Amino acid sequence: MRKFFKAFNYAWSGILYGVKAERNVKFHLLATVVVMLAGLITGLSVLEWCIVLLLIGGMLALEMMNAAIERVVDLVTTESHPLAKYAKDLAAGAVLIYAMISAVIGWLIFVPKWFN
């Protein structure tokens, strides 16, 4: 049981590191605040809040995974290697895809409410 709770400490440590050290995590946290305020002002339904929160959580988690992949690649090699570049680019591409889809879903949720 002790190991189980220790794992939470490691996870919180990772979250705190991401918030302190990762520029893109900071950016997504700022975007989170903006979206949350917009949601409060707009008056989202419970279902809409669930969708928005899933998108926010997914974006933050994916950004942190991207940062982790970048760190592991940097640990393995300091040389410029095509496979290292591909690994980093693929991870960044996954973040971009999720961000674009999240923006479209956000648009579908917020815009109709703003113009009705």
C-alpha cells in the first residue's frame, strides 16, 4: 500500500515539474484559465463542461507526455539523428492534432451559445 501512495508523490512531482519547467504546459494552463472563465460566463451545461474538462485534461496530459518524450530522446543522444528528430516531431504532431481538434470542439460548443 505504501508503494501505491508513493506513486502519487512521483506523479505530483512530475506535474509540478511540468508546470515549473515546461513553457508549453504553462501556455496550456493559461489557456485553461481563459476557457474556464469563458465557460463560466457562457453558462455551459453539465455535459458541455464534461467535454471541455476532458479536452483540457487530455491536452495537458498529452503536452506532458510530449515533454517526457523530448527528455528521453535528449537523454539517449545529444547528436542530431533523424530518428531522434522523428520521435520529437511525432510527439509534437500528436499535441498539435489534439489541440486543433480541441479548438474545433470548443468552437462548436461556445460559438452557437454566443450568437443565440
